[in-house]
Amino acid sequence: MAVKIRMKKMGRTHRPFFRVCAMDQRKPRDGRVIEELGFYDPMCPETDARAQLKSDRIDYWISVGAQPSEKCATLIKKYGTEGTHLDAQREALERLGRRKDYTPAPVTAAPQPKAEAPKPEEPAPAAEESPAASEAETTASE
């Protein structure tokens, strides 16, 4: 049996997610796997946190003759046992972890100043007539 290390597509429409798996090369892309070796999430905002691999298991499968696909070979080179991006990956995972713990401070609303002018919809009370209103009535009646 020829074993390949390749990605199995998961997720939904417009939201891809891949599992890195050891599979028989004769099986379909999304078929039965021998072992899952990690995952790759291309939608993750932190580029270096997109791939999480089980380095010891990948090393085992490569040692017994498994051949990685082109994309998996790139991921193994970057994030495998002696990967070139391991420090950047650790930092990116820390940033993502802090983002989940972040809670914004409660916002205290300042009191809004209320308008002193009467609203045009409300009629003025008859008992409290302003001098300007009484002048307007007397000039209108004359």
C-alpha cells in the first residue's frame, strides 16, 4: 500500500478547512484516512497560525515511506519538527489566545443635556400664558 500525506477537505461553502492526513493514495480525496496528522485553516486571520501539525507522527510516516503532497510538503517544511516558521507560529497563537480573553471595559454613558425649549407638538397650558402669547391674542382680536 502506498501512503500519501495529503489534505482532506472539510468545512462548508466559502469556508474551507483541511485536515492533514495519512491516506492510501488510491482512496478519494475525502475518503477513509489511516491517521489524522493535523489541520490547516486558510481562513484564520493570523497567517502563521493557520497550520497545526503533529510533528512526531509526520516524522514517523515519512520515515516509513509516506510521500507528502506539494502543499503538505510546504506546510511540513514551515511548521514541521525543524520548521522555518515555528517561532512566528508560537507568537501568532499567543496573539490569537489573547484576543479570546479580551473583554472591553464597560462604557458609562454621560448624561445627555436636555433641551429647555418646549416641543411644538405640545400646546401651552392655558393657565400659564406667556406675555408674548397674550400680546399676539390682543393684536389678533383688534
